Amino acid sequence: MAIMVREGDKVREMSPTWDRSAQSIAWSADGKTIYTTAEDVGQTKLFAVDVKSGRVMALTGEGHVSAFGLGGGTLVYAQDDLKGPAQLYAISTTKKGEAPIKLTNNNAEALAGVAMGETEQFSFPGWNGETVHGYVVKPANFDPAKTYPVAFLIHGGPQGSFGNLFHYRWNAQTYAGAGYAVVMIDFHGSTGYGQAFTDAISQHWGDRPLEDLQKGWAFATGKYSFLDKDRACALGGSYGGFMVNWIASQWKEPWKCLVNHDGIFDSRFMGYSTEELWFSEWENGGPPYAANTTYSKFNPADHVDQWSVPTMVVQGGQDFRVPLEEGIGTFTALQRKGVPSKLLYFPNENHWVLKAQNSVQWHAEVLQWLDKWTKTTR
């Protein structure tokens, strides 16, 4: 984070040792403090940055601060976590150490009687021996004497995170409520663990994160005895969908089924067809026609001959980031191979399923697919 000093228009870096990416930013009225949110080891916190010294102090702890506002000596922020949707809280900017005051209890009636799965963060040595974090979510109404099928969720981005938040599309509690345990790994490329960790995935889409996912799966199934590793499905969207198509040939042994939502099928064609050309070229080391790029190195389409895991494909007709043909190509490949497969097509959705009834159908179809291949009775 850098600021412009008015005297002489000099620029100085405020907090050179703070290796986090500032998101929303607001100045205090006296200009002495900058308030910002940033991801931090599976959380998204609200921070206060002292302009003069560059000292950074976290004002919140576990959870996900999605927005905040500053008025007078009070900060009001919205915070959610894996166990519940966003509520508003207030803290004083002048009285240090005071506990936040909860201002709202939205959706209390809707959530009354709804069981939420307990959550736990864990860590393990991943690629290059570096620490990688993940979360496990127990099924709602958990019985320690039982084992449970697993939904292994793979986040998109890939510069993103499945951290301690109540996601409004890929919500871990959806699966927990349906009787599944959930495992999520913040592999190399994830945000909130330092810039080097995030950058480690560029030109390495198919090796470093795959190693993290494999090691994370082995660690989780070894640590948590309630995970039934013989009844597990892997699911992902966008980059997570690419990874689903990649593990369909590179790491298919643990999975009873797969779900690919708007994921890349042919990396080279994607480089010519996406509306996000800069991103595709940055991640692969150049345009598709250039030498020494990674389009062919990590291209799911080149390994279809090894596909055999039942796969559900979800695709939006208005998706210009990962165009429709990528989903059609995935489904056609599965059908031609004779792999059990299903296509869920939303002609009026883009890279995400945003419309309410479409979301209901999406969740119902995905859970039915998981149930079918893990033989879960709900």
C-alpha cells in the first residue's frame, strides 16, 4: 500500500512488510488512519493502518467482513462466517479494545431450527513443503459414530479462497445440510496467504495446486475419521471446473462423481475465445500461438481418453469468460467416451448462476447427482 505525500508529491510505501491485498479503503476524518478489509489466512478482516508509522492492526478476528462504513467515531461492518449469513456490527474507533456490538439478527425466523455443520480450519505441508490451509465442515446433525460421504469443493479464481465465509453460491452448509461432510483446500494460488503464495499458481495450473489438493485430501481423511473417502465427489466452478476436468484424468481414483461448473475443457481454444484475454495470457505465459506457454501442458482436452468418472456439467449460455463451447465440449467428450454424464444448461445465466429459481434448480440437481453416486439416503 503506497500513499502520495503532498509535500513535493513524493510517494512512500506505507506498510512494506504487510503482505496482504487491501480491498475496500476508507480514510478516518482526521487523516491519520486508513481502514481497509483484506483476506488473511482463511478470514477476511477489517484492519486499521496508521498512516504515519504504517502499523497495521486487525480490528476483527474470525469470519468474513464483506463491507464497512465509517461515521464519526464508529465503524459499522457486515460480517458472516461458515456457520451463518451476514449481520451488522459496530465498533468504536476511539475506544480501543471494546468488543463489537451486534446490531442485527437478520433471517432469524428463516434460520430457526436449521442445523448448521460445525467447522474447523486445518493446515498441512503442501507443495514445496509450504503450509497450506483448509476447512472441514461436519454434516448438520453430526453423529460421531457414523461416517459420511464427502463433497470436496474446489474454488475458482484461481486467485480466490474458500475461507471462513457464508458463500451465496458455493455454500458449504448446503452440502452439510444434505448429509455431506465438506472439505475445502486453499491451494497455492489462493488469496490471503501472501503475494508469493498467490503468484505460485501462474503457469502452474495443473501441478502445484493439484499436489496441494492431493496432500490436503490425504491429510483430512487421515485426521477426520468421519470422512468416508470411499464415498466422495469433487466439485468446482471456473478454475475449479478446470481442475475437475484435469483430475478426471490425473487423479480420478478417489472420486465416485465429479461436478464441473463453467470449467475449461480446451485450454488452447479458451485462450482464443474468452473475453478475459489478458488473464488467460498471463496465466499461461503468453498467447496460444507463442512458444513456451502452458496451454498444452495442462490441457484437459488432451486427456479425454483417460476419463471414466461420472461427471455433471453445468454451463451458462451467457458465459463469455468460459464460453458455452467449453461446457458443450466437456459434455460431448463424456458422451462419446460413454462416461455417465449429465448437462445442466442455463441459457439466461453468465459465469455464475444468479437468478433465484435457477439457483434452487442448480442445488437440487447437483445434490441429486451426488446422492446418485454416493448412495446417500436423505
